[in-house]
Amino acid sequence: MVLYDEVADRQGNAHCIRSLGQIALYQHEYADAAQQFEQAIVLYDEAADRKGKAHCIHCLGRIAFEQHDCPDAKQCFEQARGCTTILRIGGERLFASTAWA
């Protein structure tokens, strides 16, 4: 991540932090995972990467679901779903960002 910081690559840095969050999630270290996803969301916002942000919000929903917090999980999943829209043009999947509320 230091190299991404040196070249001011917010998206690359966000990807690394998100991956660390995924590792923590798989190890059931939910507080650490949530912290990593929240940090990555800030960087994805700065990079205007809604797809990356949606992925992190979805992972926060998974954490809530694993902790039996269904209302929070549902809110996260609905919020993540609103981040991007999948379009099909000529059989090819494209991601088109939607307005973020």
C-alpha cells in the first residue's frame, strides 16, 4: 500500500485495503474487517469508484448478516445495490454508475 500512497493511487490503495478486509472477514474478525471496508469506502469515494464502494458496502452487509443483524444487513445490501447498474450491450456486461444518494 505504501507504493500506492507514493503515486497517489487511491483506487489501488482502496483495493489493497478491501482485500485486507476480506481476509479479516473470512477469519471472522468482524471489527477489523469493518474498519478496513470503511477505510476503503473513503478512498473509493475519492477515486469516484462506485463499483468498489458497492463491494465494500456489500461486505459490511455480510458482516451484519453474520452477526445476525438482519436490518443492518438489509440496509447495506440495498445501499450497495443502488451504487451501480449492470447494463448489457451486445451481450457484453458493462457497469454504469447511478446517482449516489
